[in-house]
Amino acid sequence: MFILGSCSPRRKEILSYFSLPFVQIDPSIDESAILFGGNPQKYCQTLAYEKALSLAKKHPNDIIITADTVVFANHTLYTKPKDEQEAHTMLQQLSGTEHSVFTGVCVVDQNHFHTQAEETKILFHLLTEKQIEAYHRHFYFLDKAGGYAIQKSGSIIVKHMTGCPYNVMGLPINTLRELLLKIGIDLWDYLSNEA
């Protein structure tokens, strides 16, 4: 059985694009206990690994998929905002600038851990205070790194993107495919009939 170690509805949706049978389980780790050492790529991989490790202890016979997404700009790490004010500040700081979104993914099978990270670069439009307030009125932001989403009309803040949009949503498909190949599973064998 496959376990998606995440409560994220976006990661569930992306994994559901394929016919892999899976259940969602919250890894329940204290993310604040993992210190950021200045490397966002390494940091998100460490978080994904720790999530996978916590689940592997309880589910040693299952294949576990975990992920963690962070935003990085101007030597500053942006994770999930703790409240609306922090989310507002994040969009103020990211407005009109380019930043990187990193998602670390970990796949575990038979106590073998495989991790990898992917980067997507995003340039935001210059946002007014009124636009930021409107954005947060219409979109739930507390569970999203950087306090924003790019899916559906949330994409209105994005001027340009280089890289995988699914990475920004929390589960880069190509990175996941590469990690699953390491344990002998090819996502090409699990294509869904839905278009």
C-alpha cells in the first residue's frame, strides 16, 4: 500500500492524477524543531525525510511518500504563515520580485529512503495593498508556504514562472517519478483514464 504522508488536499489531488492506491496519513512532526541552516533545498529535503521517518516506524511494510515546500527570497525563508498579518507581510515582501519555491520529496520502501528537491522560480506582479487584502479574502493561505497559491484564480499574482507548477502546489510529478523509479515503480504504469 502507498501512504501519502501529508494532509494537503493539493498533494492528494496531484497524486490522484495516477491510479496508485493510497491513503493519507498526517506525519505529525514538530517542524519548528528542525533548524534552517541557510540552504532551502537541503532544509525541505530534511523536513520530507523526517516526515517519512516518523511514518516508516509505524508502517514499515508500506511505501511512503512525503513532501515539504518552502519559499526562499533575499536570503529569507518563507514557510506557512502563522496568521493573516504574517501572510500579508510575506506578499508585501514578495511583491514585484522573483523568488524560488523548493519542494523536497522523500520516498521510502523497506527502510530505504530516497530524497530529492525541485526548484521553481516565480516572478510576482507588483501588488498593491488593496490587491493583497483582496487576495487573502478570497484564498485560504495559512497552509501554504509564502501565504499564496497558484492554482485557479490564485495565479493572478504570478507574472512569470520557470519550472514545474506542481512543485509550487506541493508535489512535483517528475521528481516523484524519479524517486519511485529507484524502488522499481514507474508512474507511466499508473496513468489514469481521466483527461
